[in-house]
Amino acid sequence: METTVLKKRIFLSSPHMSGNEMKYIEEAFQTNWITSMGANVDAFEAEIANLVGLKEAVAVSSGTAAIHLALELLNVSKGDKVFCSSLTFVASANPILYQGAEPVFIDSEPETWNMSPLALERAFCDAIQLGELPKAVIIVNLYGQPAKMDELIAICNHYQVPIIEDAAESLGASYKGKASGTFGELGIYSFNGNKIITSSGGGMLVSNNKELLKKARFLATQAKDDAPHYQHSVVGYNYRMSNILAGIGRGQLEYLTHRVETRRFIFKRYFDELSHLPGLSFMPELTNTRSNRWLTSFTLNENVANTSVNNLISSLADENIESRPVWKPLHSQPLFQNSRYYPHKLEESVSDQLFKTGICLPSGSNLTDEEQTRVIDVIQNLFQ
């Protein structure tokens, strides 16, 4: 009886340790600072703020927590509207529901796959007529590619609505030479296990508004009043990052530049080997931006390619290779079935089309040449 030898699993984006993480973890243990305070937390915040060129940062338990705090800081409450990118992970929008507010979803545009200025302007025009301007706009930078920030900022400034920049996937990317995550009133990063750097779990809230971030620290630490006893006047959250996880993040951050270069190299090799295949188009990089290429993604025109997205994903899975469709747009999720949605153009929903045709390939900075060759071979063989 024949036995099938299972090939080594190739993951989409797995954690990649630098080797220096243990130095900071050991310091935490030696000083007995293993809770949500300590030298690593303070240093990690300062290092992130310095890296992206902002005045301050607050380390929290997740990128989702950072978005939740951002909404709280902007006084988003029950019944308020919040405009949000539709083509993103649900964590971008769940905090809107935490606040009892209502998300209004904005489509993507083709050049970045991110929020469409056309759709955003149309949403604002309707909001003016309805007398319900949003309290905030959450702009997501998908797969490490910055959105069209100049156009989006101009629209939001015109209506005097603050931006929360969801840069969970785009740490290390830039827009016109400025760090991704630094364009809004508040920005957020994620250090989840699959991100370009990880603290195993965690996030960061960043801003030039020191007063807002002072309040963020207060809210993230159970909102303890300044008193000799435990006193609480407002609702708080247990959202602070631990000193141990911050140590992991510090060890990772030292290698961020290398991680970005590696992922961009991985993208380039995929592009060089596969872009000539009929019907295959890679996620673009907008002029004057620099994506961190967190995930290499492309679309497949099944009519031209003579193969399907499902067939490609299935063929990769047969070789024990993880791949995934592009995010399912939030406006099409059962959770948000009653939410308003503004497509890029009246008869063109870009995010829906990207979901139908988009694929994400293994892109981790620890992906070996041999592993990438396996991925490329499977795809090339499908087109023969």
C-alpha cells in the first residue's frame, strides 16, 4: 500500500523571529516587570513614534483595541455614523459596533484597492442631505499599500471630519515619503502574529495629539481616577500591552527595514515569474508610494486564464501551500447586511470584483527560495 508523504506546509505569513527578542524578554523577567508597565512598553512606544515621525504612541493589546480607543477618543457614540473602508478585515469595523454606532461602507478604487475618493465624496454629499455627517472616517491601507491620502484628506477636511488611519497591515510603508499611519488624527498598527513584525499579539495607537493619547492611556488602564484608592468615573478597558510582549515587539522592530525589503523582493520574484501569464494582474503600487508588500496579491481573469480562482487555491492546497482569497468586503458580510454602502461608481463595485478575482500568496519574510519556487511552479503548471 502506497503512502503519501506530505510536503512541508508553506504558510501565508508566519511569525519570523529576529533572535533579539529574548534579550528584552529576559530583561523583563530579571527586573520582574512582566505586567502592563515597564521599560519595554515605554521604549517600544518611543521607538515606534520616532520611527514614524509622530510625537507619541500608546502600546495596546491589539490593533482592534487601538481602533476602539480611537473611536472613543473622537466621541463616537450610539447612533453616530462612521465611514469605513469595505475591503478589509472585520476588525476595522467591529469597534464601530462596540460604540453602538453605525458603519457606512466605502468601496475601493482600482489603483490602490483602497478607499475610493469618488465613493467617499458621494457618501458625504448624501450625509449632508440627510443631516448626519459621520463622526469619523476609518481609512484602511490594504495589504501594505497606502490609500490615496491626499484626495481622501482633502474631502474629510472639507467636511471637518477626523480620520482614523488603519495601518494595521502597512507599518514600514510610505506615501510621498511620509510613514503610513501618520496622516489621520489618529493612526493604528497591528502586531498580530501574521503581520510584518509581531509581538505575538498587540497594537499601537499613534498621534501628534498628546492630550488624546494621554486620555488613551487612562482609558486603556481601566480608567483609574487619580486617587489613593480605586476610583472610576468613566468606563475603562483592559487594553494595555504587557512588558513581555513589548519586548518581543522591540526585538522585531530592529529588523523592520529588512522585513520590508524581503517582502518586496518576494513580490518582485512573483511578479517577474508570473506577470506574463494570461489574465493575471498583480496588486498595483501607486506612484510616489512604497508598499511594504505585506501580502503579495493578484487578480485572475478566469475568461482569459482558462483556470479559476478556486482551482488555483485548491491546487496550492493540494501541495500543502496556504493561499487565500482577497478579503470579503464588509458590506457583503451577514453582520453588516443592513449597512449602507457606496460603490466606486454607481454601476461598479471594485471591492466585490476584487473579492471574486483576488488571491493572496505566501509572502512571509521567512519564505525560502525553494518554498517560493514550489508556489510558482504550481501556478505556472496550471497555465500550461
